[in-house]
Amino acid sequence: MKKLSIVLLIVLFCIPSIFAARLTVKLEAPDHVPGQNYAFGYTEYEWQLAPWREMNEMLLSEDGVFELELSTGCYDIVMLHPTANKIMYNIFVPDTDEELELNVQMDRLSIPEEIKYIAAMGQFNNHSFTEKDHLVYNSENNTYTLPDSLMNTPIDEIFFMVNGEKAVHIPSLPTTKYNVWANLSNIITDGNSSIVFNPNDYRRGEAEYIISGSAADSTYYMIHNKLRDMAISLNQTIYTGVTTSNNLDSIISLRNSFYNDLLTLKNQAPEKYRWLFLENEFMFAENYHPVYLEMIYYSTKENRQKLEEIRKSPGYYNYYSDIIVTAKKLIEESPWLPNYLYSSFSNLDIQVIQYSMYNDVNIPAGYFNNYLNKVLETSKNDQICGSILFDRARSLSYMFEDRAIELIEIIKTKYPKYAGLYDGTIEMLLKRFKFKEGTTAPDFSIETLSGKTFKLSENKGKFVLIDFWGTWCSPCVGEVPHLIKLAETIPADQLVIIGLSVNDTENVLKNFIADKKINYEVAMCSEEIQQLFGINSFPTSFLVDKEGQIVAKNLRGDLIDYVKSLME
């Protein structure tokens, strides 16, 4: 035990993202036009997100030189110039404070060999273009221009379509629309308000570029791209098969084939790059384990008896064991972890406790929580630290709202760049907190599966229990028998129960209602109602009194005596 504790201390102090490396990027575009900006953008890598998503930051420079500090990690980057094809690349910033350099010789914008037509798309002189708005061809100088009626007017956001495909783009510089930069290539005009498309300004065929410097690693880049392609293909292929196939064995076989390909690629890679494979190994353990795929398969078939058999089988505990062991391996061996993995780790200590009741995993209680605490102490990365605290706030929000609010305030103060502060994630959680005991429940109207219209404000004079749930949620399903007994005991003219199902199909819901003999109204919850109450965890319930005031939240278990006491 003492030896294990020493190892644990060593592991916990080997935390990524302690240092920030100084990165210098030098872009060199062909036929550089003075006064036109280069652009460099970066975003933290996550395989499951599209590579053209919005950048974390977009920088502009007239001379093509960028200097910035980046914490340890993998980054998707985009490099642009109005005369050059955009370049998408990925770099790894090691856990070091050394100087890194990236030199990029860009290539001329490319267009198809054969031009059938050029169309302007976007906004120009308050005119919204469509693909039918073709430019006028001038055979004397081989150019395409807008019709005279639209010339000499201010340019907004415009891109050209060549033969029906997006080709080049005119941005308004400097831009704040980072995803626009990442999505489209760019073109310059003559500096005035007219638009001229000259095919002679472009390269025909595929564009090429040269990248060099200490931040460029062609072997890393090759392996990284193969693993990303494998992850995307795996996700699309396996889950399509699970939801559409009637042959579970073929799905498992396909999964095993992917996993063997991963191991083959890993064995062929140099030793220094083996850590790159750990993320994918964890993905196989968490999302593509044969037992997990079985559960998804029988869930889509609505075979609840089979699901219960799996949950009681030894394989179910092997599934959790594989997740726990692979996560520990990731922590010990990887120099960097993608942001989304910290959310996965935040829930693993509970699984360690549950699994240790049946098997010895040789991992101490609190291992993952201690690791995350050390990350919070040492990391300079707002996204990582913010996501760790947000996961804790969300977990605490069910029973300890005040503590959850304290954690959110810490995020606002210490990690102001955390994306959840801007994308609505935290706003959704805070909205849920405002509906406390003593506050008025927001009114809503919804059609139930029995064909009736339920409106909260029309039930004044009665108590109403609102239950946000789903058939896919085991704790939610566990509460259904208690709600059925409650509906049997207290007359409907005194207590109305409405179950608002989230992320269920109508067919699945109707079959579940019939199977369980549910005796209260159930409706498919709209996204608007879910957001109105700020619901992001399940089950969540509210008991509303005769005047529309919330008198209790998150009611669980045998409710008869408790609800009767609140109704007196």
C-alpha cells in the first residue's frame, strides 16, 4: 500500500499543461499584396468535433508573423491569406517553456481546370445573391465581373461559387467571425468596391504548401490524422450498424476489426508516439466495449429483459474495469489529455467504488478526484479547469445548489475564457437554480400522448407534480412505480402528475407507457420547455402548489406521505 501511495504521488504531480510554450508562426504567401492581412487561428483538438469549427482565437498580421503562448496540448490550426489557399494543420505543443517555430510557405489559391460559371454568394449592396446570380464573362481579358447595376457599392460578406462549389471568399477585415475564416478561402479585389474574378490569379489543380520548423512534425501529423480518421469512421460505422442492423455479432466483429487496426498502427509507430494511441484505446473502452454495444443494441430493440441480464452479468463489471484501468493508464503515460476526457474522469471514482465491491481494481478511492484537484492547482488552461469545475457544479446541483453556484462563481473569476460562459452551458444550469421552493413555476402548454392539452396555469387549485425524465435513464425509470402509486392514492382533482419525456421517440414512449401501465399524463417534452426550466440532469421534478408556487424539488422514492404532508 505504501508503494502504491508513492506511485500515486508521482503520477499526480505529472500533470500536463503546467508550462506554456512560446510559438512563433511565420507565413509567406505567394504574390503577397501589401496591406492585405494574413490570418492565423487555433483551437484545441477534439476528434469528435468538425475541424472547421470556430477558432479559440483568430490573429491578424500584415507581415505574416505571429507570436503567442500556448499551453501543452494538440491544436488544430488554420492559416490564411487572401491570395493563398487556406491550410489546415495540427501541432503538438509539448510540456515545456522552450521556443517553438512554425514556418509556412503558402501556395496560390486553386480553382478547377474547367470553369463552367462563377456565381457570387452573400451580401453586396443589400442584395442577397443566389447561385443563379452568375458573373458576367469578359472574353477580352478572361475575367468575370458583377453586372454594371451592382458595381461601385460597399462589399459585405461575399464568396464565389465555381461550378457550384464554394471556392474563394471576400472577408471584411479585420474579422471577428472566426468560423468564417476557418470555413472558406479568401480573395482580394482591386481595392475598390467592384468585384473582379480573374482565373489567371489562381493555381489550377491541387494547392501545395511547405511547413517546417520545430513545431512541425510530419510523423506526428501523419499518425494524428490517421487516428482522427479512424475515430470518425468508427463512430459513424459502428453506431449506424447498432441502430440499423439485426446482427449483433457482425457489429462486434466490425468493432474488433477496428481495434485490431488500431493495435497494428500502434505497433508500427515509433515508441515516442505510442502515447497518441491512448485516447483511442480509452474511446474503445468507454464507448465501443462489446458489453456497451450490446446494451445500445438491445436498447434500440426495446428488449429490457436482455438489458437487465447484461447489467447483472460479470461482463458488465469487466466493462467498467476496462474503463477505469485505461483511464489510469492515460493519466500515467500521456503527456497531454483532450479537454473532454476530464469530464469522463470526474465520474470514475463512483465506478471504482461500485466495481471494487465485486473485484479488486487496485486503485484507491478518490484517485481520479485527486488527479483533477492537482490539475486545478497546476494548469493554466481555462477550458480544462473550467470544465472540471463545471462538471462538479452540475453533479452538486441536484442536492447542493448553493455549493454549485459557488463553483460557477469561481469559474467566472478564475477562468473567464472557459467556453461554457459564452455558449449557454452555464446559463442553462443557472436558470435551473432560480426555480427554488417559494418561487413561481413558469407557465407552459403541451399536448400529451393521450391527445389532451396540458397547461400549467389551468391547473390552479390543484397540486401539480412535473417530472422531467426519459425511458433511457435508469434512475428515471426507477421512479415511475412511485409516481404510479402516487397517482393511484391521491385523486386527480387534488394532484395532477405530468411526465415530460426528453430524448424519447413517440413509439418507444407509447410502448413503455403500455408496458408499465402508467396512469398519469405523459408528453414528449419540447426543447423550449426543457430550456425554460433549465433542465440538464434527469430525473428532475417539481411539486407546484394550488397557487402555482414551487414547494418541493427533486422528489424521489415513496412519495405518498411526503406529498400529502405538503398538501395539508
